[in-house]
Amino acid sequence: QKLTKSVLLLALCILIGMGLCKIERGDASSEECFYFAVVTLSTIGFGDVTPKTERGRLLTTLYMLIATATTAKTMGTIASVFVKRKMNGARLVVLKQAIRSIDEFEKFDVDGDGEIEAAEFVLQKLVLMGILAPGLVREVEREFDAIDSR
């Protein structure tokens, strides 16, 4: 949904840029105006298609600011979709891994009692999946110990 909104907003920016070009340079073709819009919003700006009037330069400057910000936001949204997919795939791999050695068992047996309780297992899996930072788990345990000792 975020991705769709971002792409539609980017498409709207391109249409606005094309309209700005058409208004400013009435003789420009649709292809030229599309080129102007994309080159401007991508910050390439070759300078071969430029506004002719002061008003056109002012409007184009405003367009540049809005369009480049929109482009950056859209690219960030696209990148985040791929990063989330990759992270979810990595998390599934960790989730499906079984404990195969004594060393792994000891990592899960946080309190060292020779047994793995459900809470230890869940917390260690969350740490391995990158959902929880190991230091954060220790901080929460310290807070619990302080409360529990009262």
C-alpha cells in the first residue's frame, strides 16, 4: 500500500512536470515534456530543455524541490520493501533451524540450569532473527531481577 502510494505520487509529479513544460514551452512535444520532467526530478538536469520565462523558472524551481523529495521518498520506499522481504526470508531460516549441538543448546539455556524453558527459547530465537538486540534482553532481565529482589 505504501509502495503503491509512493509510485502514484511519483507518477503525479511526472505529470505535473510535463504540464509545467507544456505550459512554459507550448511548442514542446509530449516526449520532450516527459524527458524534462524525468531529467528534472531525477536531478540530472542536462539543461537542454529549460523554462523560458521568470515565472517558468520559479515554478520549475518549486517543482524541482517537490519532485526530488518525492523521488527520494519513493526510492526509499522501494528499497525498504526489498529489505523487509530479505529480512523476513532470513528470519524464516532462523525460525526453522533446530538446535544441533551442545554449544547451541548452551546459548539457549540462558540461566544455565541444563534445561531450556519456553521463555529462553523464544527470546533466543527473537535475538537470532534480529528482532531483539541481545543487550536489550539483558537490560530487561536486570530490570526484572531488581523488581524481583524487592
